[in-house]
Amino acid sequence: MSIELFKTNAKRNPTILFIIFSLITLTIYQWFWVFSRKKIINQLTESKINESLPAFFVITSILSALLQGYGETQYDESAIAAGNGLSLISVVLMIVIAFQMKKVLKEFSDNNEMKISYNGFFTFLFNFTYINYKLNENIDYINQNSIGDKEESTTSDKETTSEKTPESPEDRLQKLAEMKEKGLINEDEFNSKKEVILKEM
């Protein structure tokens, strides 16, 4: 994804709001967050987040909550144990997805020469919260430093260079002749300027 498309698609989500929404909804908010952010992040670089992992994460999280709720109301220890097992699997999936997101974001930052560091320990400890923070950091860095697409910058540099390229003596002589024909300069002026140009050759 280009910088411009990233700025259009990646909306800033304050990390404090991410934490509050996650707590209020008992982490259900993170289910929606992971799908929306996966779609954006998967367009950044050639590296991709496994498409099936977010789905497995949500399914195991839902089944875990249902089994634990059922086990507690029915005093079914096997259901509680199964729910705890699925809960552990969902946590592992969350960490794996977070590390895949970190990998893509780091590649995106490096490709666009953005000085943003990524920490594996924080990714493990805070997973989605940390990734949300790093997404915001990318957005802020791009806005603060007015970063654009490399291809566009290269093209504009080429155009600027071509504009600054001095005219050849042949071109200058041709323009001089045109000016004489149009009556903008007389014969003497033409000859004197012509001598100057010829001396430079």
C-alpha cells in the first residue's frame, strides 16, 4: 500500500480508547478491531497476516466464554476445563497475530525509511494494545514529517532536475535566431550574442 492509501485507510484510534472499549466490552471490541486492522495491515507490504488466524481467534474466544459460562452455571467442571483450554488457545493466537502484525508494520516502516522501533517483549506482553499504539505512531510520523510516496518523490526530483538542466548552445542559438526573426533584437545584438554563445562551445 502506498503512503497516501495508508493515510486514507488507517484511521487513528487512541490507545487509551482501545483499552477502555476492550474493558467495557470484556475484550469483544478486540474481535472487531483485529479484523479491521488485519485488512489494512495486509495491504502494507508483501508480508501478510494469515487470513485464518483472526477467525480462529474469534471462534475460540467465543467458545471459551460459552463453555466457561455454561460450566459455572451448571457446575460442570469438564465444561470449565474445556473453556479454560480454549481460552489459552485464544491467548496464544492473539500473541501470534500480534507478532505477525508487528512484522508487517516494521517492514512498512523500514521500506519508507521511518525511524520507528518495535519491541518483541512489548508485543508479547501487550499484543493488540501495543500494535494499536504502533499503528498510531506510524500515522503520526507520516503526518508530522509530511512523508509521501517514494515514486512520486522520485518523479518530482527528476522533473526538478530536468528543469534545472541548462540549455545547450544549439538551443540558445535557435532561440536567438527566432528572436531576430520576430524583430525582438536587431542584427548587431544578434551577432554579439551569437559570438558569446559560440565562445562557450
